[in-house]
Amino acid sequence: MSFLNRFRLNNVWLSIDKIVRLIIATSLILLISYGNANADKSGIIKIPLHNWSSQIVGAQIVGELMKMIGEKVEYIRTDSKKVYQLMADGDIDLVHAIWEPAFGEYYDKAKAAGGIEEILTHEAITREEWWYPDYVEQICEGLPSWKALAKCSSKFARTDSDGKGIFIGGPKNWLKHNVERIEALKMDFVVKHVSSVGALWAELDMAISQKKPIVVYNWIPNFVSEKYSGKFIKFPSYDIRCTTDPSWGLNPSALYDCGNPESSYLKLAVNKDFEKNHPKGYALIKQINFTGQDINKMAYYVDALGLEVSIAVQKWLTEHKSKWSRWVQN
Ligand code: TMO
């Protein structure tokens, strides 16, 4: 290679080197400013809204309480699985109701990586499971046993289900493992996922009005047990190994051959900088404690009484003043 060529080549490498350095420097600057934006200099408490009523109402009750003590609040429609990472990253400030059965795994994972401070466990205990209105016991003998349900599968069939029983599940983005469970327990059922929670309750109302057999995804606390009498299906009892060790349980080669836990937590957590960014909000959030009955009502006002969310929020606040007025005093 001639001297001139080598010189040119060196020059090229030099400028590439410069460009690379420039790119690194700019990304660093961008990263730093992005980090700052995330550290919530806005002074606004960002609260997520998901897709079921008790959450939507509860989030805005917490928001209203924050406003009473002078905080600013913004509600952000958020995916209920991604919200824990968003909270760890500071894009969301708090999650007021963390349901263990539905989202415990996502919460634990985001918390383990840092960025989240767990504040409390509510008095409310939670459960999520297959559920049917009581009259279904006359159509399918032996309920609430899952084995009895499996035997009656054809009674839960619809014209488009190929003779298989239909289980009405929640929206697809909820972590439920119902499909896996049906397979693991060799039940002749298929899951019909609804597009929204409203569609889930519409299915239930319709079946009840016609006294047709139905089994749907349900949970407590919720409005359903306030409005209708019914029961959860009794599956083989939950054990942690059921979700981690295929050899455990009735089916030696499958996970999820069991029901959901019968009592799970409902927690509240904040971004790790919440205390620093919102000291007044932090003092308030530590006082909050919802019972199962509190959450039942948040759902009931909207899903059973048909109230607008903002009206439901005000109704709950009006009816529970003695409770929350202690929370906002501190
Ligand atoms: C969290 N949820 C009760 C809707 O599954």
C-alpha cells in the first residue's frame, strides 16, 4: 500500500472514529435527559387505568384523595401487565391495586429489578376462578366439582364449539392459563376470550336471563357476588409446584393441573422515588387500605348500577368519608 493510500485510509478511519464518538456522546446526552424526564420533575402523580371497573374507579378515588391534599394527578391508560415495569421506570408513579392471581408474576419480576417500593397489602383478599350462577347446579349435577363440570361439558356447548363446552374467559391479555388447565385436566372445553370485561358481564347477564348453563371467569372482590348467587368451580387445590413442576398433580406431564389459589393478596406499590418526588402523596398513600367490600362497591356502582365512573367515584367518596378522611389528615 502506498504511503498516500495508507494516509487516506487512516483519514477514513479517523473520521469513522470521530463519528462513532459523536454518536456515543449524543446518545449519552439523550439518555441523561431521558433519565431526568423519567425522574418525574413534572410534579404530577401518574396513575394507571386498566380495563376492569373496580380498578378504574379505585384509581380515581386515590387520585381524588391526592388532589385533596394538593397533589396534581394524571390518569394514563396502561396495559395491566406492562404497568409494573412502567412503574419501575418512573413512567407511572403508583399502582393502587396489584392483584396477585392475575399479575403477581409481573410485579415480582419488575420489583426484583429495583425501582419499586412496596407500600402495603390491603385488607381485601382476592380470588379468581371459574364461576357459575347457582341454577346451573340443576343442569349439571355434582357442581362445584370440576370433575362434574367436565362430565357435563356438552351442556355448555354452543353451535360453533364442535360439541365442546365453552368457558367464557376474560380478555386475552390477562395471565390466566385457562387453556393450559383445560388441556392438563383433559376437559372437553374451549376458552372463549371476550374482547372486553363488559362483554364478559354481557355473556353472564344473557345466560342468566335465559337460565342457560354458563361458566365464566370471575373474581372477588367484584360486583357479581353482590348481584347474583353462584359459586366457584372446585379444581384440585393450588400448590406452587402445580405451576413449576409438571410431575406434580393429576397430570404427570403438564403444568396447571390445579385451580387458582383461594386467597391471594391485593397490594399497593409506588416508584422508588415517590417519597422524594411527592412527600405529601407518600404520607397519604401509606394510610390507604381497601377492604373487599370497598372494592365490591367500586365495581357494583359501574357494572351493576350502570353509573358513570366519575359518579361512582363521588358516590364511594360520599359514602366512605369517615374512612378516607383519616387517610388525608396526616
Ligand atoms: C385483575 N382481574 C380481577 C381483572 O383479573
